[in-house]
Amino acid sequence: MVRIAHFADTHVGYKQYNLDEREKDIYDALDEIGDKILEEHVDIVVHCGDLFDSPRPTPQAYRAFKRFLAKLDGKAKVFAVLGDHDRPKSRGVAPHVLFEDQMQILGVGGCAEHQQVKIGGRDVLIAGLSNLSRAYRPLLLEELKKLAGLQLNGALGVLLLHEGVDKFLPYEGAFELCLDEIPRNFGYVAMGHLHQRIKASVGEGELAYPGSSEIISRTEISGWQKSGKGFYVVDLEGDDVEVRDVNLECIRPQVEAKLTYAHLEIGLGELVKKLDGMTKLPLVHVVVEGKGVDRQGVHKTLTRALAGVALSFRPEVVEESEVRLPELRAGSFNVGQVIQDYFKDEKVAGLALELWRHLRVGESDEAERVADEYFEKVKAA
Ligand SMILES: [Mn+2]
């Protein structure tokens, strides 16, 4: 049997809401992953992209990953592909190259790569293609076709990718690949990019997204509540593939609350009770809805009530007059399609869709990054 630890989207260096504690939370998650990987006695470790939050990590982020690799201390072979966050923007090298004597980076520059390793007498073929954006879909498909034609000759096949697959993004249309475009000759297709945990079958094998290792965005809260955050341990034995969740204990809780302005104190009392006794001080997302809301007053009340029971809170005030429900028929709504119809131009629609995904949850830093990246592309063209 060959045992693999599969993780992705660690976003090391990310500092949610510019809070020092959140930057440290991400390092803590990486530390715990390292500890738990050691407990599992894995042969191979694969990271499927967005290891770092940026192609130019801070020294602290580098140090956190250095500590992770030192922990493994050559006990497992480490492979990685680059994600959209940590691949270099134009010319230049990925931050991973600093560690290239301890890990292999696969499929950089739009060229899929594979290599064979021997684990306890078994041949394992590890293939990978680093992230290519939707704009390079033809190249992506061409490379995947080459991988699909690989002869495994009895070796266990593992494929590493960092892309969005349509089946798991039904409303947004922001995918790079369709499920049936994934090569079917690999026993395990290790994915990165989507931050929720997903498992599916493809061909004879299994495909899985381990999700992000911490809660990177507010949209991940429900997924975290349902299936936790962490990584996968994958056991490969002949045609049998077993994928098991390993959840982290250090995740900082995030709570969403909706309060009415008229009954703010009562609602807050209940919220505070709910927050009491959590392992780490939670991050709280509060929506206050009502008429003629005194925003400053609300902020003061929240600050007073949540001091000591929350790390920080993100307030949002919704005036009752602003609450308008759009008339949409059930099942007919696809944000990607609406945006596409409005803008006509595919590239502009792509930009708008990405901005929408971030801005609807208040991720203005992320939106800025997307806008900068788009601008750089336009400038280069
Ligand atoms: Mn990504």
C-alpha cells in the first residue's frame, strides 16, 4: 500500500482582515498539518497549489513553510503544483524554488510533467500541471490529452492539478475544466483551487479537493461547519483508492449572525451566549437590519458587547428600504450567465464575475488583486 497526504490552498502568508492573529492562524494550521502528517506515516506528500497566498511571500511565510518541511525531515517525498495565487505573474520564478532540494514542483510554464518513484517495491507515477487560467484553456486541454495517453504499465497513477471543475461550480460558470476532460487513467486525481472538500469518481479512479486548510473567505463557513478543514490521507492499493478526511483542531471559528436593529440588545445577548467557550476567540460577521439605523451607535454597541468574546467583528448594516428581493424563477438563475449577457465581452465578463465573487463577501483586497492582475494582462497584450 502507498499512503499519500494531499493538501492544497494553504494560502500561507494570508492575513484575513489585516489581523496579525489571522496571519498566525494560517501558520498554526500548517504546523498542525505537519504534525498530523507525521502521525499518519505517509510515503508521499502532495500540495495542489496556492501553497503561498502570493508569488512574493513575506519572510514569515517562507519561515512557516521551511518549518513544515523541516518537520517532515525527508520522511516523505514532497510534490507540488503551483496555484493561481503563487505562480509568478510574468517572467520570474515561483517562491517554491527556494525549497527545490526538498520538494519537486511539477508542470510549470504550461508543460505537464511526470516522474516515477518506487515506494516499498511499488511503482508510483506522479504527474502534475501547474495552474493555467481560463484564458489558456486550449493549452490546458492539450496537456491533459498528453497525460491521458500516458501508459502506466501497472504503476499507481497520481495526477496533481489546480483548476476549477464545472460540476462543482454550477452557479458561477468560472470553471477551467469539465469533469469529463480530466484524464481517466489515474487512480487518484489530487486537486486544488476550490476551498470546499469535494470527492468524486473519474474513470476508474477518484478525484478529490481537500479544500483550504483554514477558513480563507466568509463563503467557506458553512462548508467548514459541515465537513471541517484539513487534508486527506489517501491509501492506494492496486485499483483500490481510499480517501480519508483529517480535520484540524486549530481552526479559528467564524460565526455569521443576523440581528434586527429594533431588538439589537436581545439579539446580541443570544449571540454572546453562543460565542462563549469557543476554543479560540471567533471572528464574527454581523448583519444588522432595520430602519433609520444609527451606524455609529451600532458599532459602539457591538464593540462593547463583543469585547472579550470575539477576536474581531465585521459589521454590515442593511437599511430596510434597501432590502429588495429580485424576482428570479427557481433554477433559472446563473450569475455567470447574467454577467456574460450584460457585458457581452468574455474577458470583461470574466473580470466582473471574479470581482463579484470577492466583493459580495467584502474581500476588497482580493478584488484589488484581481483588478491589478487584469490590468497587467491588458498592459502586456
Ligand atoms: Mn486557487
